[in-house]
Amino acid sequence: MKHLYIILSLVLAVGLNSCKKKGCTNYIAENFDKRARVDDGSCIVKGCMDSYSLNYNEDATIDDGSCTILGCTDPTSYNYDPLANSDDGSCEYNGTVTFWSSNNYSSDTYIYIDNVLVDILPAASTASSLWWSDYPTCGQTENCVTISLSPGQHEYYTGVWYYTLYVESEGCELISI
């Protein structure tokens, strides 16, 4: 009988050890089970599930809306990022360039920016008020050609020479042609 008791004890010990409890084994999960030995995929971890976010959580199983995506959040900016939810100060705004004439030209002046015709300043002979004896106001649209451009370097051409123009964010340039 003593041998039978030892054999039963061994069978029970081996059997109990082979029965491993299933459950959540991720210690950061809300439903972590310290008695579980086999992960059954039931872990609940709330966090940011967007891998492009600053606070991405690779363990997250439920997106809690906490993702932080830096970028320009102002829709009036030319580099607006509709995915950004935290403004990083990178917003840039178009600048303004005003072309005007101080001469009484007898033909229209075609204005090309970056090799694209953007507007025409009519000849002064057809509209004598289109030329100025003094500087116009930057950004003026009457008797001038005012164009909104993204910040940076641009090339412009008005019929004879090519010129380089640098536009600053929210800046305004006056160009006499």
C-alpha cells in the first residue's frame, strides 16, 4: 500500500505541474493574472496604437486616443498637417509679392514665377493709372499684381531677365518692373 501511495503522489504531482493555468501574462495589462503560466491572448492594454506617434505603445491592444502626433495644426498654413493633434510650431504661411510699374510701358508685362505664367500687368497706355510715381502699399491689389507664394526661393521673369526672389513666411515683397 505504501508503494501505491507513492505512485499516486508522483502521478498527481506530474499531472498538476502539466496543467498550466491560461490567462493574461503581461504584467502591465489591466487584467494581468499572476497565476497564469500560458498567455491566452486576452490581455487588455490601453494606449496609443499609432506607430508614427511619439507615445506609441507596442503592447497596446486598445487605442485610448492618447496618441501625440506633432505637426502644424493651423488649417490656414500652407504646411498644415491634418493628422497632427499637437502643434510643434512648424506652421509656415504664404508670403505676398506685389509687382508694380514705375514706368509708362506701352505693352503688357507677363509675370512668370518658377516658369509658370501667373499674371499680366496691363500696359500703362491702356490703363494710365497702372503705373506709379511712388511705391504702392505692399499687398495692394489695385493697379498692381499681388501674388501669394509659399516661403522660400523662387525665380521670376518679366520679359527680359530672370531674377531670384526669396519669400518669407507672412512676409511681403514689393517688386518694381
